[in-house]
Amino acid sequence: MEQDRLPLCEALERYAGQASVRLHMPGHKGKGDGALQAFPLAWDVTEVPGTGDLYAGEGPIAQAEALAAQAFGAGHSFFSTGGASLGIFAMLAVTLRQGDHVLVGRDAHRSAIDAMALLGLEPVWLPVGSDSVSGLPGVIAVETLAHAIRLHPEAKAVFITYPNYYGLCADIEQIAQVAHAANLSLLVDEAHGSHFAFHPALPMSAGAAGADMWVDSAHKTLSALTQGAVLHTTQEINPAQVRRAMALGGSSSPNYLIMASLDIARRTAAMQGSARLCVLMETLQKFRASVSQVEGISCPSLVGRAGVFCQDPTRLVLSVKELGMTGYAADQWLRAHFGIQMEMADRDHVVAITTMVDDADDIEKLLQAICAMADAHSGRKEIKYPSGVALPLPERQMPLREAVLSAREDVLLDQADGRIAAASFGAYPPGIPAVCPGEGITREIIMGLLEQQRQGARLFGVAEQKIAVVKI
């Protein structure tokens, strides 16, 4: 196929160029007013002749998806305007049936938990540890999966997150082999690894490793608009089933601007990705070498620890704890003094997402800011926190779906000991649930979360210090 083509964009351009009177959705009719005029409204259309139908698998959308499948190395690819969340729902809906058990990494995104609740699936949690040196969350170890498969022969599939928010990657090729040896489907949330397919020096893509279905958030590490994602499957998966599942969980009015941006992001990655990523990685290698000379700043490597097989070299994780400041404070300092907005911060780190559109000037500005921050905080002592204790995995006391759909009430977190959670909650970052719906809440978990909050973490699933629990 000709990867320099843009079939969906070409179709939208043809329609926009027609002198048609638009008596159809959307309401702005390609005109708009005020600030809305800055948007390419002429391309924001609906299913009219020539623009295709996302869920029918025909027209220019299908052509664009076929080009995506070739570029990403998939049997079939499907555009999502509902982000990776919709792709996760579809993967689970296609592969599993109500009541099925699925082996799930505890670091799963909350959208996976919501999807399992809606579909009536029961998760069997795969524990994810943390690195004792850096404090960063680890990934699923191959041995952990193999042990879980032996203990849970009733499981029908494996669902993992690869990579995690910090760019840390499990040995996905071995995980695929272990899963398939047990006749289990491997489903992968590759939201942060959309770029993996476009350079051999990057971690192996989930598809190349042998995943059966995987989803990429093209808006995270490629150049698509927010909510733009692509669900991929092997050739053996029935595309009609996938489209039905996508339609079940997605909007009946998918956004054509998002789909067009997926078409553009694919072409850019396929035609220029390898060269651009090569330049980016060389730039980041020099950046890390320079940072290693800055007192108080380091770029932790976890390869060989906490289940980590490799790391994404485009994800910058900077430890600032030796500067005597928290990651939260460093995030605020960089924004206030240099106008640099990092992707996220935790107690000890700041994290930057770099992509093929970042140039050497962007990385140089970050280096200058890091050096200035180190100078401004030189001589301060490293903050000593109490030794971190991993929160225990709660006991399941109610099926996931039953807990989510049950009558609920809000109670203060510090008074929730002994109650059953009706919604997920935990500390962000990294956003891994401490307690999922249907699990019991213990005093140990409560105190652990409150300590993380005291250190600067933001608690999710908590509003005004209250959480949702199953009503007694």
C-alpha cells in the first residue's frame, strides 16, 4: 500500500470543496463563529456519501484503517474516537463473555476496570511490585503470570499494560508465549507505546511480540488529536465482531476530525517516524549524559529489577529527591520559572513525554531549566521519608459488576474501614487503584493513602475526602 496517501483526509477535502448546502449534522455547518472559526470546521462532517461509516467498515475510513494495519504490523486496525478506553472495552467484549475470569495486571487503567464491570467479567489480579531503590512502580513479571495461570486454570485471557506511565516494559514476548501455551488470549493496553512500531531501537511493539489484540493511544505518543486511538488485532480476529463491539461502546456520531488526525498521524509515523525517532533518541542520549553531570538529578534505570525488561528511551524520568525537593515541587518550579509543563510528577520524580515532533531546542530548554533548578536548590539535604510499604492487595467481597451497580453512599476515607468499595480509588500518580469495586477497605490501606496524600500525591476516586462504598 502507498503509505503517503491520506484517503480519509482526501475524502473530507473533496466534500469540503463542494458548494453544498449542509442540512445535516453537525450544527456549525462548516461555518461556525467566534473562536470556533479557528477549527477546520469544513472537515467536521457526518456520514454522508463519500465520507464513509466508521462502524460499517467501508469507504475512505476503511482504506485509512487498512493503511494503519500495514503501518503498525497488524492484521486489522480500527479507528477509535473514544481513546484507548473504547479499544479496551472492545478487546474485552470480543474475547470474553459474562462470568469469565481474566488475568489482569493490578496496574490496569480504570477504563479496564469499568469495562470489566459493564461486561460482567471477574478480574484475577496480577500483582505489580515497586522498585525498592527508585520507588517507581514495576511491571508484570513473567514468573508472576506463569504462577497465576497455574493457580487459575479457569481464566480465559490475559490483560496487561505495556508500557506503564514511566515507560517501563515487561518482557512481552515471553508473556505472549506463556499466555498462548496455556491457550489464553493476550490483550494489551499499549496506550503509551504507539510509537514502538516505528523504530527497531524502541521496545518491541505488542503486535510484533504476539499479542492477539492491542490498542494504541495515537494522541499520546504520535500526532493525533486527543481521543484518537487505534485498536489492532491479528488476522484471525473477525473484524465484524470488533466493529460491533466498538459501536456498542462508542458514539454513534464519531468525530471525523479525530479520525482524520489518525490518518495523518499514521502517514507521518510511517513515512518519517524512523528518521525522526532516530534523531530524538540521539538527542535524548546526549541529554541524559548531560544530566548525569548535574548534582542532585538522575535518570533511573530499572532494567532487571521489578519485572522490567526494557525501558522506552523516549520517556524521560528524572529523579529529584537528592535536591531536597519533591517531584511535585519540581513540577511547579519548572512551570513557574521556565514555562515548562511536564507530563506528571510523583513524590520523587518528574516525567516528560517526548515524541518525534520534539526538536533539539525543546530538549535543550529542558536541560537549561533542570540545571537552573539544581543550582537554585544546591546544598539542600535530601528529603527523608519513612520507608515505603506496599499497600496490601484487598480481599474481594463482592463481584465487580454487582459492586459498581449497587446502591452506594459516600463516607469519609478515614472512616471507611471495613466497608466495601463501590468505585476504584488510589493515589495519582501513577493512578493504580489501591482498592477496586467489590473489595474490602482496611485501616492499613486508608493510612497508607493518607500518608501518600500528605507527601503531595493527589487521591483519585476521592472527593472532599469521601469515597463511594456499597450502601449497607
